[in-house]
Amino acid sequence: MKIFQDRLLEQRKLYGYTQRDMAKLLNITQPSYIRYENGTSEPSQENLIKIADLFDVSLDYLLGRTNL
């Protein structure tokens, strides 16, 4: 999931969100979100979809299956 972590961080910074902002947008705690970025936890399918929609990217992009 290293690609996911990298792309999540890249997109968050591109959009100017803090980790706290992301946690609020996903309706999770900030420590839970931080675990997504450091790779110790994976988001639920529901949160993966929310993240993809938030950043207007595909799930395939977030998961490293495409570069688009």
C-alpha cells in the first residue's frame, strides 16, 4: 500500500488539506487518518470512495493500478 500512502499524501497537500481536515471530511479521528498515511491501517471501502471523490481521482489511481 506504499503507493496509496504516497498518493494520499500528495493529493492532500495538493488540495491544501491538513490531516485534521481530512479526518473531519471522512468523519474519523485524526489518529485514524494518520494511520492511513503511515501505512499502519487501511481505509474502509466507503472511505476509499470518499477520498477518491474528494480528490476527483479514480480508485485505481489511489491504489496504484493506473497513473491517471
